Amino acid sequence: MRADLAVQLQGSHAVEAVCMARSVLLAMPAARIRITCPQPAYAAYTAWSDALSLAARVFQGDSSGGGGRVPAAGGVTAGHLHFAEEVTTSVDCLTAEASPTRAPQIRVQLGGLLIIAADHAAVISQASAWTTAYGHAARIWPELPPLASIAAAQAEAPPLRVAA
């Protein structure tokens, strides 16, 4: 995966998503993201919903939270990204055996941003943040579908596969 900015997260973490000046701003460990058009908000929400559905299987039986195998970000902002046009997304996962860190991980790519979640808590934090961001985006851009209709469609979709 090629990315302009890669962020590796572990454990529950704070992410702020706010609406400001017809844009959505997200502040998370090591990254600041500004969204100024509707498609990236929709793409991010659906990608993190997919990641959340994978998390229970990928991190099954790993109550250790990754066991400290992933270095902490240290609270330093590594980069800023601005999503002003459509982005492509991908969601994949690695088992501990396939991962370079020897810990399972879920990777979500949104345009030039790659977020690597090293445990279930990190996935939950990100899914929650991007859901909040989508809610803000839906208030700015009325052409976005309501959150409830997206969630219903995702519930009917087949589950994603865990790669070995």
C-alpha cells in the first residue's frame, strides 16, 4: 500500500471530529484531516464500518490489546491531509503470522492516508470518530444518505474475508 501519511494506532484513543466552515476536521494521534467535499466522508465511514466488522475476527482472543508490540505515537502530529476531492479506499487485515510487527492488524487506506489499527480498541476508536465525522458531513452536504440507511445496507452485505 502506498500512502502519503501512515499512522499506526493501538488501544483506545481520543479523536475529535468537528464541523467548521463547511468542512469536517478530525484530530487524531499523529494526524489532522480536513474534509471539504462529501465523498471522502462517505468513503471513510463505510471503510471503517467494514473494518469494524473484521475486528472481532482478526483480534479474536487477543485481550492483551496487542501486547505493546506497536510503538506509541507519542502525541506528535506527523502530518496534515486535506480531502478536497474523491478518494479511493481499501480495507484489509493481516493475521499475526502475516504481519511485519507479528501482531494482527487492520489497515484502512483513505486516499493518501493509511491507518493501521493494531487492536480492537483502536478500530473501535476510529470507527466511532469517522461515524461522528460522517454525521457532521451529512449536515453540511444534504446529498449524503442518512446514516441509518447506510447502516441498514451494510447489515445486508456479505461479511469481509480475513486474509492469512
